[in-house]
Amino acid sequence: MFQETLYYAEQAHKLAKQVRSEVYLATSSNLLGSIWLRGGDFNKATNFLMEAKKCLPTIEKSKDLALLNYNFGKMYGLTGDIDAEIIAYNDALAILNNLTTMNHILSLEKFTDPVDEISKRVIKLCQPTKRTGRTKKTVMVSKISTRGKAATQAKSATDTSQSVAIECPNLLALQSHILREKSRVLLLQKRYVDASALLQQAEITITSTDIINHGFALAKHLLIQSLDQIVSDPVYSILQDSTISFPAVLMASRYDRNGDKLTVNLLSPTRKGINTRSTSVRLNTNNPSSDSFFEKLRRAQDHLKEPLANALIVSPIATVYVMSHLLNTIAILLSTAKPLKGQIVAHPGLSSFFVEMARNLALKREQSAIKSDPLTIYKLDKSCWPQLKPTDLRGSRLEFNDDNLTHFGREYIDIIPKSWTVISISLSENQHELSLTKLQACQSPFILRLPLGRNNSIDADEEVFGFEQGRAELREIVRLANESAHDAGNRIDRKSKLMWWEEREALDARMCALLTNIEKVWLGGFRGIFSQHVRRPDPLARFQKSFQNILDKHLPSRQKTKKRSSAPRVGLDSRILDLFVGLGDASDSECDFSEPLTDLLYFVVDVLQFHGELNAYAEVDFDMIVVETTDALRCYHEAIRASDFDDEPQHTILVLDKALHSFPWESLPCLDGLAVSRLPSLASLRERIICQQDDIRNDKSLAHYVDREKGSYILNPGGDLKHTLSTFEGKLQSLDGWKGITNREPLEEEFRDFLQSTDLFLYFGHGSGSQYIRAREIKKLLSCAVTVLMGCSSGALVETGEFEPYGPPMNYVHAGSHAIVATLWDVTDKDIDRFAQSTFEHWGLFSASTPCRSGLQDHQRSAGSAPKMSLVEAVARGRKACTLRYLNAAAVCVYGVPVYLHD
């Protein structure tokens, strides 16, 4: 809700200017600076904070000045100036320390109730004879004052704190918050003693928000200490740089939900004959003392669970996000430890639950705000101040127990159609790790934590390619692409046109290289999690047996010697095998699996080591294991090709963190040509699945259908897209039952009517059409057509730091559209016209024309002449019609679920 927050703060700032109040101008400027700081725009934040600073010198030391210093400290921290950050926090704390002293509080002017004053005067007038009593009363006050001074000197620090808390709770809350922020900075500098002392000072909690923030600070403190302690552990020192899967190994657990028979075959053999020497290190970590790193992680988890349950009710979404991501990190790290006796390993659903509920809450809150729009809900009485009805939040509190996890699985996971796979991608708070969660109906979540710099720990010469580097490269390519897309009209002569094409082709190559790096460096061998292969139990069982034999042959831990017997085998979760077979067909001459297989094999050895099967990496012949595993994979895929299976079309839905929407994930090499769409949360996916459960057609599969004769369009509303007009005018006019607007700007009422009264809406114009209809009007729709927005940056979201991103796709998601096809950045009209035409032909909306430039002539078909294809799959096919495969085609994405045409 960044735009709404900014709007009301700007209105306050304008009002402060109009009344010429230095105090209110400083307050509103400080607030605006804080909003822009949280929104990620440091330049605007600096301007407003400096404006507030100019207004404050004439004011005495106050809460506003303390808050200003705090905001400056946050800005310094975000820009990397740690020393200036600490100084600013110290200045803020010095002001608050002065304001919260009893001497300062007693020196303040006291305001009394006028009614009480009048009552006292009346009593005095009615009782004029009791002079002595009045004198005694004066003496009594003096005595009380004297006793008060003596008592104050003898009063304990606790009593004083309680008195201050009663007198100025807001100041103490701000003081505690700044102390926690300063503690966080010292913690990052590994000044653990000083950081702990500050947390103890900040323990005074006034409101539920204080309790939440303090619990988070304690958990963060324990996590950082634990990670620092892990570095010196002989077994777990590699944990931070290792990929972690959850679950990774098989164990008997009442939480197991995977009914695959292959899982049973992977159970560990008997544990007789354990070699004490090889597991002595593990025995220490299996029974951690109170000071061990795993015990710190468990305490950190406990500190977070209770506050997070309250944060879901009262805290900003940004706070819920960081807390849920921290809990997710802790849960994944704890999954590498063996359970203590009598304890059960945490369920992977708990880890995914933490992340998904924050996204679901963001959607729920924004929908509540849309429904509570004051312009449509409240009829304001100008004579009174508007008030919201109180809400009872006691029933909203969340408990982290088995019942809630079961409910989460039933409501969000088990309803997913069997041919769909949901991959949730989240970014850690420090932006150093990706967390990928695979969700399928009636299966427990499968989670991968991928450190983005794990290759650097293996190869020190490897160039760093982290999230910041990837995002910076993407933004630079998009900026240049947007500039060149609108510069084509200025290139008149042949030479300048050739230069323009060279520039575009160079950008296309850069985008291709970026996507290749994202797959190679960030995903590595774990790209198989995106594979849409259908599990085949028999071939997979044979591959599993071959892979076990390869490990038995090459791992030192499984070699028998005269001095020791082989270590007990650790059974891998069956979904780890899916990562191997998901890499693709090893018999393809163009595929080189050496690097991805090496990545996976290091991961497997890490898993074995964390669970008691120790191996020295230098003693493992990874090259030979890669060769033999490649042969096993080749046999697996040969068996798949030889079998005769008629699989249902598969679909993948990406649920993305707010910082990841700008990336064209669907165009990664491993997802090329696959049916892939995206959504912002599991809650938005659930809404669409529930809506389509009753829409089952002849093939008896769960899908959403739109009536091909109930559509609408807006074509060339600006009147300057001649190529687009000539390409689509005749085709659109020939569609039976359709209504549309051509060569003129639509009225907002017409635009809104098209969206809510038809099943399918096509827009061919500039941008997303937001110049013709306001975002608020789209969000308020009770139903919305499947929408195709063929304009520049029609699917781009504006990232706003801590706030949720906003843009056209989110408007249509809130309106309930099942699918929105749009572009992530600016594209050229001719290439996007080719894409649109090819997409509609594959989907079956248009009859097939002459073969497109995609090279897919064999796939061209007339409407209704082949099995139905979803819009998402048609988009994947249509991308290949573009001349610039990455610069233009990769810009297209689909927000939503598979949609089919119904005759």
C-alpha cells in the first residue's frame, strides 16, 4: 500500500506548509523521509530529512529530533556507513535519555482539567471557615513533597523505570526500538557482549509491537551467534555455503505424507556396527549442550513463534516478512541436525508455512483495504470525525501446531491439480540465498536452500555473481531496451537503422547471457526442481539402485577395511533423485552434465556428512562418479523413451517474492517452451482454484474455460500503431459475438464494462491502458475477464523496498482475473505483434495463417483442429515467433493459471 501511504503523508505535508507551522512541517517531512527510506529511494528520503532538519534547530530537544536522528541512522546504515549510523543512534538516545528523566518530567508544565479547578474553587467558597484545614493541607503538600524527594533518592531503578513508563510510554518505546537497532549493528560487527547489554536495556516493553520487535531482536542475536559458532565446528563448518534440502534423508516420522512406494525402499539399513571413531564428532552434535549452535537455533525459533503469531495481527507486512523468512532460515538449518531423543524432526510444511503466510497476509490486507475504500463505503458527516468500527482480533491469533499445519496443507496444497506443480521462490533477508519450495498435491513440501555464492567457496577464482549483480545487470538491460524501443522512429537512413538493429541484438545477447548465468550460477545442478517430468516408479527405482551402487563404490565411508566396517548408509529422500533425472536426457549430444552433476554430488556428500556418514572431499573421485552417474541417467531416459505413456499436459506456477517479479524466470533455458505462469501468493492461487472447481468440462480435468464468443478488445486507441492495426483489425472483427473499440480512446465506463461483462479482453495499445482506467476501478471489480495487455511494460511492477510492489498485474489479480498476459518491459510493436498472432493461433482463438518465423510449422493448426492448449502453453509457443528471442519474447509473462477456450 505504498501509494496510499505516500498520498496521505503528502497531504499532511501540504497542510503543514499552508498553516506555516515549523513543528508540523518538520514532523511531516520526517515522516515522508521515513516512507521514502523504507521505499528504497534514498535521494528523496535525504531531501525530506534535510528539510525536517532545517525546521528543527529552533525547537528544543524533542521526540521529533530524536526520531529524525534515528531516520538518518537508518539511511546511513542502508548506504553502508556503519560509523555514522551508530553516531546518529547515539544522538537520538541521548535526547531520549534526557526527555525520560524524572527531573525533566516534573519540570514540564501540567495541564489540569478546568472542571476540577472550578470544583475546587466552589468548595473553597462554600467552606470559608476552615482556614486551619487549608493551612494544614498546604503543610501536608510540603511534607509529601519532602518525602517524595527522599523516596526518589531511595527508590530502586525498577521503580523509577515503572514511573517513567507510566509518564511517557511512547518515548520509552522509541528508545527501546533504537537500542535494538543499535544492538543489531553491533551484532553484525561481532560485538556480542555490547549487543547483549543493549538488548537488556531495551527489555522494557510497553505495547505488543515492542514485544514482537524484542522477540525478533533476540532471535536474530541467537541466529548470528549460532552461525558464527558453526564456522569452527569440524562437521558443520561448511553448512552456510552448502545447499540444504528439507527433507534430505528418510526417517520414520508421523509427519510423512509421501505415499510413493519408492520412499519405503530408500530407508536406511540397520545401524549395527557403527564405528565410534568415524562418528565421534557427530555424537557431540547429536546431544547439544545449552551453549551449542543447534540449541541457540532452537531458542531463536522459540523467541520468534510467539511474537510472529501477534505480528500477523498488529505489525506491518515488512515486519511479518523478515520474521517469517528468519523462521524459515532457522527451520531449514535445524533440519540438518539429528533429533534429540524423544523429539521429532520438524515438518517441512512448517518452513513453507512461515514464508507463504506472509505473502497471503499481504494479499488479504490489501483486499481488505480495497473493500474499505472510504470513497465507496463511508458516507462522511462533515460535522464529525470519521471513525472505524472496532475489530475483535482475539480470534485472529495464529498458533503453530499440527492442526494449523494440517489445515495449511489441506487448504493450500492438496487442492492443487495433480498435473500442476507450484514452485515458491523466496529471497533471504540478506539477499545471499534463494529458497525454492516445491508443492504438489498430497505431498509434503520439498525445500531447497541455495546459497548464491556456493560456487565461490569451491572455486575462489569464480567471479562473484550474486543477487545484486544479477538485478543490476537486468535493470541496465531493461533501461537500454526501453530507450532503444522508442528510438526506432528516429532512425531514418539505412546506416542508422543498421546501428539500431546491432544495438538491439547486442542487448538480446546480454539478456540471454544473464538468464544463462542465473541458471548456471544460482540454480546450478538444482535446476531439475523445475522439470515437468512425470515420475515413473520402475525406471526411477533402477536409477536409484544404480546410484546407490555408484556411491557404495566410490565413497570412503562405505568401504570396509581391516580396522573398521563400513558406515551405516543414509537413505536419501526420493525427491533428491528427481533432481538428477530432472536435468534432462543425458544422451543429448548438446548437453554437458558435468558441472550440474558435480553440484548435485557435492550436495549429496554434504547431506551424508550432516547425518553421520563422514567423507573427506579430497578422497572422493567426483569425476568418476559424474561419468558413471551420467551413464545411469542415460539408461533412465532410454527406458522412458521406450515406454508408452500418454501424460496429461503439465503446468508450473511460480509464486514469487516481491523482489523477484522483475526477472523473466519463464525464459530460463531449463523452462524454455514449458507452460509456466506466476502469482504473488498461494492465497491468490487458492482463489482461482476454488473458482474453477465447478468448471469441469468434457475431459473431466480441473481447468478454467472462457467462452470464445464472449470477448472484447481495444485496438490502437492512440491511432499510431499502423502495423498492429493492419495485423489484427480483420481477425478481431471476424470473431463472432465480440465487441470492441478501434482507433479511438475508450471511456473509463467502456473499459470497465469490457472487463466485467466479457470472458476475454484483448488490449493492443500503449502501456497497460492505465491512461484510460484508474487502478482503483479495476481492483474494485467483482469479476474480471482473462486479460491480454499487448503494450509496453504492461506487466512491470514498481518495487518499493519494504512495501509491496504495485502495477497493472496486481490490479487484475485483485479483481479476480484468472490470467493476465503482459510484458515486463518495453517491446517493439512488430515483434510483439508476431508473438500475439502466434499465441492466439496456438491457443485456437485465430485460425492458422502462413507459418510464423518460429520454425514451428508443424504446430500450426486451425482453431479446434487439435487437442486444446492452455493460454499459458500457447504463450510459451508464441515466444518463439519473435525475432529477438530474449529482448522481446522474454518480456512476456502470464500472471495466473491455465485457461482454455470453450466452444
